[in-house]
Amino acid sequence: MSSQQLVLKQRALLLDALCGGGSAEPLDCVLDLLLASEVLIWEDYLSIRVAEKPVNSNARHLLDVVYEKGEDASGLLLAAFKQVLPEEQKSELCFGKEYALLEKNRPATATSALLTDRPVLVKKLRDNIDGALDVLMTTGCFTTKDCDGVQLPVYTRSQQVRRLLDQVRFKGETAARTLLKYLDQTKPENKEHKILEETIRFTASPDTLLYQKKLQSSVAAQSHFLSTYGGTGRFSLDDIYTDGLLEVMNGSGETTTLELEDVAGPVGLLNKDADTVLVSGEAGSGKSTLLQRLHLLWAREALLTDIYLLFPFSCRKLNVEHRALSLKELLFLHCCWPDRNQDEVFQFILDHPHLVLFTFDGLDEFKHGFTDEERHCCPTQPVPIPTLLFNLLQGTLMKGVMKVVASRPQAVGPSLKRYLRKEVHLKGFSPGGIDSFVKKQYSDPAMAGRVIESLQGNTSLLSLCHIPVFCWIVTKCHQELLGGEDGIPQTVTDVYLLVLQHFFQRKSSQPQGALRKGWLEQHLDTVLKLGQLAMEGLEASCYVFSGHELQRHVLTEHDINTGFLIYCNDMSVTDSKRYEFLHITLQCFFAALYVILNHSNNRSAIPKLFQPQHRLPSGLSQKCLGHCVNRSVEEDETKMVEKPDLQITAQFVSGLLSLQHRNLLLDCCPAALREHKVKQVVKTLSKAMRRHFKSIPRPVEGEKKSMHAMPGFVWLIKCIYEMQDNSIAQDTMAKLDVEHLKLTYCNIGPVECTALAYVLKHLRNPVGLQLDNNCVGDVGVEQLLPCLHNCHSLYLRNNNITDEGIRKLVEKGVHCERFQKLALFNNKLTDACTQHFAWLMKSKQNFLSLRLGNNNITSQGAEQLAEGLSYNRSLQFLGLWGNHIGDRGAAALANALKNNTAIIWLSLVDNGVGSAGARALAELVSQSKTLEQLWLNKNFISRDGVECLINALKMNSRVKEVWLKGNNLSPEEEEALKKEESRLTF
């Protein structure tokens, strides 16, 4: 079969390979190779890689372009796929005749070299992009605006590199030569070159080389199968792994999207002197699986190639290590034992810390809270495990060794954050990631399609699936999901009850569906025994259980075989069998079942769950002097770290006591006892909410009364949602008397949006809802719609929202009378969103403020928006900072706003506006009866454009300021123009 025929026949598979993971990186890598081999010319590339279009659209265009180029081009395309794709994806494709991506003759010019050497340059620049920008700035090849454009936080590191190469090529031969010369000079600084040279210099001994191979083999074996959900089948990590959304925040609060290879890299560096990288994410967001993927790719030498030795640790398994150990013993007993010459291998580690990486999974599950009071720096002296771990993290012990730590954010206090090199946030799946994960779960595409269709038809369930563990549950329980009589799950508790039913059904000899009536009562004994084990484990920060502990709880082989407990097969500290729950959230769920179903349960159990919970610092007994210890912990807030497991348990308790699960519990829990527990939950929730509301400060004179909520407030809202009782939500909101509710940096995702909307729809008076710097996304926007009528303002800056989310928001917003302000800075909006905003402007003549800064809106989008603005008479504030509207867009907006009788503030900062645009805006300045401020910083306006603005200002005394910093003006011109018109600001 010819190459062209193979491209045509395998089109669906090729598209899935390029787009299936939700990342544009595979497409970009293929484009790099095709540019280098001259299959594509620069014009082809520009027509294919359109930033405003989705990845799948660009991928389809690539296949069309290459197919039209003929047989050789198609063969080279398949060769590029073969080079880029991982082994597991290659197995599904046929590549036909071998085509080599041959190196071309050395190009005659530097700009040509940027194309022919593009794949190599992308790799070189990843670790040198800051230095390259500095050199380009110093030599005058780049302006500050050029650098800012390359380093926009919406781009991943690889995207920034490619944007830099594109910009340098556009600048011409001088810039290209400058960049290539810099890279040639910095070649020795490339990490892989440094490692190679250093390895040659110190010549690792044969025993050390042997140990490295053994460690690689051991890590590869441990990482090959998915361990997180290992009790329900053997899944190859290659077959099932799906990238989650990774972000890092700089010191200014701006976020950058990362790829897996960036986790331990330089992107997002906050403290260059620290060695610890924190990967934070909520329970079930995929932290353990991400670390496992890192381990596997290191073992295959496909990632972290500058790391010679990688040592993986599990904090829950370190909990059961009661011996005092030295660092040497920790490494060799818990990771990999050297067959020969231990001292020599360990000395190699001590001598070359920069070649070593430690990973610690589940720091939130470690029973001791972090403290830096006890210092230890001797690698051979045995000390307790907490002392050893904490000194490694802060760098007192083995300074220079990189550490990657995974934890839930609530478990990391200020004292540990002082020692962080950077913090990477794992946000779960993107919408594309959900589809990709579901498809990987089924060999039958039709079944995968049915599950995806079911998810897309129920946004409450889809919002849950952004968390990978929930997505996995849905795929495992698809029969109950698609054929259940109780409807589609709405809450997290619904999903876990589905798991419970699925596992009992799987082990039952009864036919499918026989468990539907009274199934919980049939298995009550097993549930109570597992629940007691789970609850006692959570209270003691214990997640790994010995066979003796299972016997003490009278757990039989039958109970274990239900699948909720799995065998820990990598416990190196003991030969005895040890077990853990399938997932930490499942342990919390069983603990909640025990709290509800245990008739003799302590009546203080529920109130304790809703009280603030904190782990004790290392070395303090949980049993002695509790009162005094608690006081000391309160006095030192840096040691206070919440125990998120008990919060999750409280959330499940709330859900199990909801009205919709009353019939399920009817035969398992006496009605009177159930009602008592419901009253306890309602009372404790109400009391906790009152504490939050009492903390609201009085408003400053002239400002709105505002409440800056903390993550604990979000947790309480989620508990109320789990109960699914409108009266509780109404009573809670009746006590909230604020005009502005601020929930920034609170890890608000689609699940939290569902809960917020459920409660906030009962507000008596509208509020401004500020959700900046979260992970709301399009699905989260849709989940917020039920409370939009109670929002006069909605702030969604930096939330990964696309045009589709805007479509749904505007469809609802035009019918909400009190909805008047919207801020969407730094999202993923393109020209396609402006048709919806134009409709909003036409439809709502009381809308006051629209801020769309730092998106991807061009002149076409500005013209579309202007068409709607020409009908609007109410808009006061319009912000389009950091887009690409140019002169044409500026002229369209100016013309549309001439007759607007409300506009006060207009920002077109950093939009490529030149003097032609300034002349058009000057007409607006001269005619507007309301405009007070015009912001035009960081554009390309020259003196003649500014003079037009000055003439316009002379005709309109109402305008107070026109900002013009960073335009095409010399200091002398700025000084002269400022003297001519004092309202200009440079």
C-alpha cells in the first residue's frame, strides 16, 4: 500500500495520535520535523498552526496539506509520526516504506537554519530561553514587547520556544545569527552535555554502573502497571496514562501551563536556592500516577535524562517504618539494594547530588506534620524517619539533590513552603483529557462512545470526571451508570455508592440487578468491618494495614476479596503481608459509612469531623498532654496543617444522610438515629458557617462589604451540596450579608462550581462573585449558570475558559437582569467569542463592564464586537489589554463607541495599535461626552498619531488621561508632547 493510501486509511488513528492527549505538543513536533525536511514551507506552516483554532482542526489541515503534496511527502509524514510517537501508539499504525528524515545541506542563511535545525533548536532552547531573550534584548534585536509576547503565561515552555524561533525568523538575518551564536556558545551548558562530560570525568565505577542499571530495572518493573487502582485489574501505564492539566505560578500570580517534562525543570522557579518541587492537587487528581509516569520514563531514559539515579518513596509506607535509619539505609532498604560495594555506590551519591532525584508520594498521608526545628546533616547517622525526611526536604541533608513531592495543598503549611523551589498545580483532566481517558478504558469504541455521550448529556457528572479518580469510577461502573434505575449520579457520594454496588455485584453469584434492592443491608457486616478499619486508620494517619490489624477487625478472606483492599506488593520493610484501600478517597468513604451505620458510635464523632483538624508536629505524642499540645499548635500557625482526609469523610457523611439515600439506609440504620445524625450535621454546618460570617470585616467607607472566603468555606459549601437539601442552603445564605464574595486561589474546579451554584442561587441579594485564578473551565462555567441571576458581577480571570464556555454563559446572561459586569482576563478566548459578546451588548442595555484582556482576539473579533457595541448605550468599562486588534480593530471600536453615552474607560494596551488606529481613536476622544480614561500603553503609536490625540483633547475637556507609555517615541518627543498636553501620561 502506498504512503498516500496509508495516510488516508489511517486518518482517524493519526488524528487521535496528534490530539488524543489534549496537548498540541505531538502536532508541533511533527511540524518541526516536516519543516526541517522541507516537506512543508513556511507558508504551509503558518496556514496549519493557527493559534485561534483547536488542535484537531490544525491536525486535519496538516493531513490534507501533506496528502496533496504526494507520495514522498506522505511517506515523510509517516516517518515523522514514527519518530515522535511513543511505542504504545506506534503499535496501532502501519508506516509502510521506510523514509528517512534526511539532513539537508547546510543552509546558506541563518534564517534558513532556524527551519532546517528546528527540532534540535527546540530542545536546546528549552533550558536556555531566558538567556536567549536577554541576548536578543541586549543586542537590540528584540524589544520588551517581543519578550513579553514570547513569555505569555498561556504558552507551555515548548510553545514559548517555538514562538521565539518564529519571532526571530520574522526579525531577519541579524536576529537569527545572534540567536544561533548564543546557542553555539552555551552548548556546554546544556544539561545533557554537562552530564556526559562529568560522567567521563569522574568515570563511575563498574559497581556503580551496575547499580544504576539495577535501579532502572527495579523502577521500571514497579512503574509498568498502574498502581493507584491496582486492585481491579492489571493496566499497563502506557495504555492508560492521560496527561492532566499542569500549571505553575510565578511571583506575580501569573500562571504558565507545563508539560510533564517541565515538572523538575526550570520553568516557574520561585527559589533557585531550594531543591524541593511540590506537585499539589486534590485527592484523586492524579498525583501518584504522574509520579509513576515520571519514574517509568526515567527508567526508559526517555525523560529526566540528566538524572543518573532516581529513588522513589511512598510516605504512607514510610509511616510503617519505626526504626531509626541513616540516609544510606533509607535508600538501599526502601528502594534498591546494591549487589556489590555499597560504600562505593553511596559515596558516588554523596559526591554527585545533582545527578540524583528523590520523589516522595503522598506527603499529606505522612502522620507527622513538617517541622524544621530538629536539624540533621549526617548521611550515615541513624535518626527517626520524620527527622530524615524533613531534613531532606529543607536541604539540610543532601543539599543539591532534587526532590519532587506530591501532596494535597491543605497539607503543606507555610513552614514547608519556605523550602520550595517551585509549586506545580495538577488540575485534573481537561475536557479532551476526559474523552481520551474514557477511550483508553474500552476496547470497544462503541461502548466508549456511549459513555462519553452519557457524560456530555449530564454536566454534573461531567464536572466530576475532571478529577481522574472519579472518571475512572465512571468507566468501571458504566453498566450501572447507563442502565441504573436511580438516575445519573449528581454528587460525589452518589458516585462512590455506585462503586460500592459495582464491587459487591462483581463478587456476587446473583444475576445482574439482583443487588438493587436492599443490597447494602446484605453486605452490612463487611461494610462495618472495613469502615471501622478505615476510620481508625484516618484518625491515626494510617493508610497501610498489617495482616494482624485485619485479624483484629475480624476481616475475613471473603471481605478482602471484595476488592476494596489491595495487597501492597512493594513493602520493603517487612516480609509480612500489608494492605491498603484502593484509593484514599475510598478509605474516607468507608469511614463515613461507619460513622453513619455503627449504632454504638460515639455521638461526638460527627461534630469532631466538622471541627478544624490539624496534624501534630513531629515528635509530639497524640496521646499525651493533648490540651497543652493543641494550645501550642494554635500559638504557632506555621505548624498547623489541616487533615484533608477527615474533611472528605465529613463530605461523604453529609451525602449519605441526604434525603435521596434515606431508602438505602432504611434497613441498616434506625430512623431515629439517622434523624439525630442529620440534625448533628445541620447544626455543625450552621455553626461552622457562622464562624466564617463573623470573620467578615466591616467595609471601609466608600467600599462594598466583601468576604474573602478560604478553602474551608468551599468545603462546607460542598458538604451542603452533598446533602441536597434546599432548606439548608436557604438558611445558610440568609445569614450571608455581603456585596462581594471573593474565592481566588481556592482550587475551584467544576465540582466546586456545582456546589457553589447550588447554594448561591438562594442568596437574597445579588453579589459580585470573584473566582480569579482557579480552574473553572467551560464545564465549571456551565455549572455556575443556576446562580448567575444572583451575580451582578462575575470575575473569571485565568480559568482556562474557551469560546464554548462563553457561548453558554452569554446564553444565560442575556436573561439575567442583574448581571452587569464580566472579567475574563487571561483565558483562551478567540475571535469566535466576540459574536456572543456582540449579542450580549445588543441584548442588555444595563451592562456596565466587559474586560477581555490577554486573550487571542484579533481585528476580526474587534470588528464583530464593535457591531454589537454600536447598539449599546450602557457600557462604561471596556478592557482589551494584550490582544491583537491592530489599527483596524481600534478604528472599528472607536467608530462604534462614538455615540455611546456611558463609556468612561477604554483600554487597548499592547494591541499592535499604530498611528492610524490613534487617529481613529482621536475622533472618539473629541466626540465622546463621557470618556475619562484611554489606555494605549505598549503600542506602536508615533508622534503624528499622538498629535492627533492632542488635537482631540483640546476639543474635549472631559477626558482626564490618555496613557501612552511604551510607544514609538523618543524620550525627547515624550517630553515635548507632555508639555503640549498635560493629560498625556508617558
